[in-house]
Amino acid sequence: MSDTDTIGFIGLGVMGGPMCRNVALKHPGQVKAFDLSADALAALSDTKAEAMTSIDALAAEADVIFLSLPGGPQVEKVASVIADHAREGTVVVDLSTTPVAVAREVANMFAGRGLRFADAPVARTREAAQRGELSIMVGAPDELFDRIAPLLAYVATDITHGGDVGAGQVLKLVNNMLVFANTVALAEMMVLGEKAGVEAETLLEAVSKGSGDSFVLRNHGRKAMLPREFPDKAFSPEYALKDISYVFELAEETGLSLSAADTARRYYEAAIRHGLGSRYFPCVIKVVEDNAMAGDKT
């Protein structure tokens, strides 16, 4: 890609806002942004990112378009608008998490319009997004990956090329399912330790020095589950279940049974039933603490 390329960024939410900010601060060329929220656009007013009034207008001017949207339906809807207004040769990079099938369908639709597509879902926390230290998993042909990798480096420190279109989503869904399942397992063991007379802080400190250490322990465990702080407007059980549903779509397509993943899914469903919807997803520890799963079985 060229330093003079105009970058468009659609979707300025919890992850998209910080990512767009880093793009605006680091890319030498023009950056144009769109979101349905005026507040989200205003949050970038101290950068050179130009607020656009519509997806149509942004698509007509951008050479490369990043998407950071809630899920598959939104990506499909926005992609159809882009297809009608983007110039031939425009590259679209989807940073969202979607079903693998959606990524491949969008790529095929764009190819028929002379557009290029890569799925490049992101991992790690909002804080990592703010620092430009995300992990990105990319599905794209080799030549396209080489073209977009320098732009992805504006927002990420780790960029993995998984293969052709769809591979990025496969990697992201595997990553997220492991996080969700690990969070459930850690929640159970933290509560078990507490009920057996060991302080949770001591438990986390000890386990972090052994083979039970994990990203989930060091981040979700220490920062959310230990203090029992689960803010709204973060990655909620609803979002976890959305990604888990994509995992099970892929499992159905491949004919694989996922028993452990199904157990984790039931915990997040229980979190919503027990009034924890919209809270930060490590709130699943409250499901364990209140023995809510046992109550659901009776």
C-alpha cells in the first residue's frame, strides 16, 4: 500500500474507536471515518480523521476500507453498500468477528465487483487497542496480505497470516472460545479456592507461577474477577454468546461435536438469565459464586 492511500474506517465502537485513532495518528495519508454515533465521531475530533456523513461517501473516496462492526449481519449490510459505491481495486479489510462462511461470501461478492477482501479479526483487550498492541489474524491471498500488513501494523504488534479468506475468522473463533472456556474454568477454581479457605489473590499469585498460568488469569482474573468489577459497555455475555454461536456454526459445517465448548456456552447463557446481561463477560464468576448452574438443573 502507499503512504498516499486514503484509508476509510467504518465502526468506531469499543475496539474500532481506538484502532481508528491509531490509524489517524500513524498513517501519512488521509483518514476518513464513519459511525452511526455522533459521539463516537466526536471522540476523534482531536485527530486528522475526517468524519463522513455516510458509508456511500466514504466508500467512494477510500482506497482501503477497514470495518470494525458488531458481527456478521452488520458486515454483510455494510459490504453491500460498499460494493455499490467503491472504486474498482478498493481493498476492504474486516477487523470484525464473523462466521467463516460470511467472510467467504463477502469476498466472493466483492470479487464480482472488482474489489479485494481480507478478514482480519483482532484479539486482546480495549487497552491493547488503545496502545496499538493488538493481535490480528488474517485470511487473505499472499499478495494481498503483503499489501495490507504495513497498515495492520498501525494497530497491532502481532500479525498472523492464517491462509486464504476465512482463515482469520477460524483463528479468531478458536482464540475466543479458548478465552471463554478458560474464564469459566478459572471462575470455578477461584470460587472453589475461596470456599476452601484460600484468598483469591493468593490463589492467582500462586497459580501464575505454575503451569496453570494464562492470559485469562493475568488479565480477566486479576483485573475483573478478583475485585468483582464487571462494567457495562464492555464485552458482555451477549457478545460472548454471539462469538460462541459462530463457533458452533463452524462445528456444524465440519461435523464436529464440541462438548467442552457447549458447557462454557451454558454458563454464559446462565449469566444472562441471572441478571448479568450487558456486564463484562468475566462476570460469569458470579454464576459460580451463586451456584446458579446447580439451580438451573433442578
